[in-house]
Amino acid sequence: MSETPEITPSTDRAPDDQAPEHAADVLKARRAKLQALQAAGEDAFKVKFERTHLIGDIPALVPNLEPGGETKLHVRVGGRLMAFRRQGKLVFADLVDASGRIQLLAQANRLGERFNRLDDLDIGDWVGVWGSVIRTKRGELSVAVEGFDILTKGLRPLPEKWHGLKDVEGRYRQRYLDLIANPEARAVMQTRSAAIAFIRSWLMDRGFIEVETPMLQPVHGGALAKPFSTYHEALNMHLYLRVAPELYLKRLVVGGVERVFEINRNFRNEGVSVRHNPEFTMLEAYQAFADYHDMAELLEGLVSEASLATTGGMKVPYQGDTLDLTPPFRRARLVDLVREDGVDVEGDLVAECDRLGVKVDPGWPWGKLLLELYEKKVERNLMQPTFVMDYPKEVSPLARTHRSDPRFTEHLDLVVAGMEVGVAYSELTDPIDQRRRFEAQSEDRDHEAHQVDEDFLKALEYGMPPTGGLGFGIDRFLMVLADQPSIREVILFPAMRPEEGVPQQAEGKAETASKDKPAIIEELKAADDLKAADDLKAAIQSAIPELAAAVVAAMPEIGTAGRRAADSAARRAAGAPSAKADHRTAPHSPEQIPQLLVVGTGKVASALACLGERSGFHVRVAAGPDAYSVGEFEGADEVIVTPEPHDVEALRPDASTYVAICSEVNEFAEEVLQTLMPSEVPYLGVMLKKGKAAAAFKRLGKLGFDEQKISRVHMPIGLALRSQSPEEIAISILAEIVAIRRGAEGYGAG
RNA sequence: GGGCCUCUAGCUCAUCAGGUAGAGCAUCGGACUUUUAAUCCGACGGGCAGGGUUCGAGUCCCUGGGGGCCCA
């Protein structure tokens, strides 16, 4: 007892009062310097500094300068201050611009008064310096400073000078720091730029012209990949971000553009990995009067010449191996490669897959099984550049059937370092065959399958000349050229989850979230990509002003169906007064009024009751063991105290009753759920966190309820809107109920 | 989606068995006219979030979040 008073006050205050200040110490020091500068009338963010020389150009101008020597070469250079070595009345510093690094030498006796102003400088500042070029006694080429200007004051410290920035997350999120601190990052960027510039001019030298085709496409095609979808408000239509430019480039070939290419971004709505980024850069090229053999030669030339141009050779190191990119590359048929791997390709491929541990669907056609075997067992082992020739017809819907073996297409992949970096086809020019292939694909109802692009088929019907086409993954090729193990190293800003706006725990954050709402609304007003939500915002605002911000904030996360549902919830909310009047004037026809049974009395339950009532539901609240504030309930038509799970059942929820279990007592919530399982209610939502919900589902399964009953159970409750505050969660719940009630696409029971 | 790993000061890393968290660089104060990962003296600064176990948690457990790798 006597010890605690001594300890608690001091330890309690230390973290609360001091921690934030300490954490920002370095930043505060910089800000203080900035303010001191500005108070002295110095502009810390200057508009312009005239340079006479780039740093990197200086050494060549003074080739024979001896250590200790001076020149009359006066230079004005500008750059970022990267190191600072004080030596009393002598200061050495390193100045870096895009062309190189040079040492600055500042001497007190030369600079006089201005020498003390060096104190204003920090590592990381951009400074302009003038002086003469000298070489120090130790032989370092330097600028003997005669004067300097702070051009831009840096307010944050740079990463450590020796180790740089190593944390990969930091390097990707703050690539500018990576570029400042790590020369390799700059080198990769430069290699990338050089390679793309080379490829462009190399193709142009061969008579190809560069075009840009739509990234927003009404029908996605040209590759087997899941697209990103978006919506064009003015035209009121769905669009897809392209997965490939292929079908447009081919239209150009139909139009008589005999050699055409595009280097640009493709978007695929798939996972990220060391070889995949959702947006990536692709070269596609088409050449009339060519076949896939010609395109293979083109690829060979491209790869070897680009390697020579950017790395100085055709043998490049890659992750401990040496890749020989000298043409010609090995050519091998896909089926032969699989056979060489010990697979009986003429036998039962399902059995072979089974034997080799390759998981497949026994219903797959031969070609798909073959491809699966190739991808799982062969591809990653192909280190040296290899053209994998002749893909099975079933998996290659855009390539022409092989001229001598109809099981295959004239489709090849260029594999380097176990990665598919390029692809080439003898293009399919027969519109009737093309239609058949599209339709066969569509029937698979595979997400990745091609849609039938009628407009493209029409173009083909006008006639496309014999054509070879190629696709070339720029990012993966850069991995090879720059010897990088991950695609994220060659993409400046790879896809990452945003650091800020991380969803917080719903209940704990409730109060601060509602306090922040005005701020959120302001932020939303500043954002211009929310125009699409204006109508909806207005509808909601007219009904429940407080909640508008929550819905609008969630809008980017809401899919089409959810958006429709929220819209309908909002409109109902807007029209709620009349609905309420209706059911009050006709109290004897309650079966026409949807019932909302809210279990629990927490903040979410309270918000939901209010929202449900205004949306035209007859709201009953079952106050469970957590009922400490039952009197305050607004919106509920009835509040019934139900301390035990079976008391809820006694309320006889029926086929028109939507049940939202929002009790904060998890055990009670789950027991109520189990009690209500046999009932006919169309919706049973339970507010449980992900992990607990999964466990609860398992227990439901063990209790032997049938699938149909289980499928109407929604845990965690509500649409995935990343709701935070209780009000937001209530909206997500009501939106889900509306979606189910109105039969919104994809939200039926099951 | 599954598995493994990871998150400690602004940066790079320690903390081997749960017992008042250390260093280097950076920052701040001081010394120093040829340094260049300058050096020397001194100072400031920290456990991803939330729970749990414990007399006591950076360390063990759970949940959540970010990231990496492998598999699907």
C-alpha cells in the first residue's frame, strides 16, 4: 500500500505527457531551425537557383589537378546535403545532385561572417553553393565554398548514411527515401528507363508504329485474367480496366496497320507475389504477314539487344545463375517438355497428375491437364531462355490452330529464369473459329474466361491478314536485366495496402469516430473522386445527416450490389416518415410491414433500431443480459427484456422478421443464434469478430443444422464496408438486410 | 485461401532463461583548420494495437493490423 503512491504518479505521467514530445524530437528541432531562419528573414523554400555545372561534370574539367591544388574554375552547384563533417573552423560536407557527389570545403577564414551560418544547415537540406574547384591535401576533389544558399529546408531526417533504408516495407512505401539512400534503387530505375527507351526505338527502327489503345474497356479480353471493374457515371455503363490491349491492336491490323505496338499498363485483379503486381507494364506487338516463328525471332532480337544495350552484354547474372541471352534461344514443344519430365502424355493425365501431386479437376480436358503439368512441374526449372512451343488448344483461345497438329495452337511462351516473360502467336484470323472459341470459354463460366467481344468479331469478319503477335512482360524482363528477385524492385510504387485508414476495432473506437465526423466530412468534400456518390449522399443526408459521412466514406469499398443496397436503404430512410405514418394508421396489418428484431442494447443495436425504424421496419428490441440502458432506446417500437436465449425465441420471429443479434455478450449472442436456427426467419446476422464467427459456424455445423438454414446466417454481420463507428456498423447491417430483402444480386441466402 | 517468418529510438541492429531495454548513425550541447562511415566528451530518444497469463511481459498465449517468403 505504502509503495504504490510513489510509483503510480510518476510512471503514469511519463508515457502520457512526454512520449509524444520525445517521439517528435528530431522533427521539432528541424521545425525550430526553420522558424529561426524565417524569423531572420531567410526564405527557406527558394524559387530558383542558377547552376553553372552539374556535379558529375566537374571532374572531367580539372583532369590534372594535384592534391592541394587550386583552380580558377568557379562553379555554382546545387544538390542535397548528404554528410557534414565539422572540424572546428573547417567544415567538410557532401553535396549530391542527380549527376553525382562532390565534397564541399568551407573555411572560417575565407567565409568570415557566413561561416557561422553553416549552423543553419542540416543533412537532407537542398543547398546551392558557389566557389572554386580545388583538390584537398588528401586528394578529394572539392568546391571551396565562397557562399551558399539554403534552397529547401528538410524537415525530416534521412535514413542512416551507412546502412541506408533496408526495411522493405519502408523502401516500397517511401520510394523517394530508397532512391536517396540506396544507389541500387536508382540503378534499377535507370536500367528500366534505358530498356524501355531501347525497346521503343528498336521496334520503330523495324517499321513498327506505337499506339495507345483503351484501358477502359466495355468487354475485357485478350488474356485469361480476372479484370478490375469500374463504372462510368455519365454513360451509365460498366467498364473494365484492360487485362490486355490485344483485341484493339488486332483491330488496327484489320485496319491495315501492318506493324504496330503498344507499351503500357495492364491490370489484373489477382494476388500479388514476387512475380505479380496488379498493374504491370506490357509490350504487345503485331506484325502482318508473320507467324509465331517470326515473332520468336523478334523476341530473341529484342531480349538480346536490350540486354546488350543496358547491361553491356548478353550474359547476365541472375540470382546466382548466369543467363545466356545470346540468340538463338532453345525451342522445345510444351508436350515434349512434359514428356521429358517423365510424364506419359499419351496416357491418363488425371492419373499422372495424381501421381505427381498436381491438384486438378478430373473433368478438365486433356489440354488443360497438360498445361497444369507443365506449369507445376516444368516451367520453373527452365532457367535459360526457352521458347515453349505449341500450347493445347483448350487453353489458348486466341491463337491459330497448329498447321500440322490440331490438338495444339501456334502459341509459344518465352521462359527465362523460370518466369514467363514473353508470348507469341500465329494469330487466329478466322472469325467463325474465333467465335466458337469465345463461346466455349464463356460456357466455362470461369471468371477468367473471355467475354464474347462482338465488336472484335465484326472487325475480324472484315478480314485480318496473316499476323504474328507477341506480348512481352517489361517488369519481369527488368527483373532479369537488373538481377532482382521481386517484381516490386523494378516497379517504383508497387501495390501496397494503405498505411493510414487502417480499420480499428469497432467498439473501442466508437466515440472518437463520431467526434471526428465533421473532419471526415471535410476531407470527403476535398476529395474529388466521390462525385459518384453525390446523389446517394444527398438522399442519406436528407434523412440522417449524421450518417451521411459514414456511408460516403465507405463508398469506395462498396461493390455494385452493396452500393445498390445502400442506395435503397438510403432512399427508404429518406421516405421513412411516410412509411412510419402508414404502419401507424394501419396497425392491424403488421404482416405487410417487415419486422426487424434487434437483439442487444449496445451502441450498434441502438443505432440499428433507430435506422431500421426510419427505414420502415417494425422494430423490436430484445434486451439481453447486457441491458443496462433500456430506457434510452429511440426508434424501437417495442423493447422486450429477454435475459435468457429462449426468451428471444418466445418473441416468435417469423418469415418476415429480420434478426440482427448485436449483443455485446458473445456467449449470449451465440446461444440466441442456436435457439433461432429452426425458425423461418430470412436473415440471421450475428455481430461477432471474424475468428469467433468462424468458430461459431463450426459449432453450428456440429449441431447438425442443414445448409439452407446455415446459409442465411451472416457472421460477421453486415456488408464489408470497413465500418468503424456503431452507426456505420448499423448501416452495414441494414444495407445487408435490404440487399437480401430486395434480392440484390449476389446477396440471396446462400 | 493455407503455412512459416517478421514488426524494438528518425535509420541499421542487439536484448541467449519473463525481472528497471543497449549500441552505432542521426539529433542537441561542447572540443577540433584537411576530413571523407572523421574523432573525442556529454545529453535526448523506444517495444504495431488491444486483450490474457503472471507478483512482474518487448519476451509466453489469444485477437486484430502492416510487411516478407513459400504453397494454393
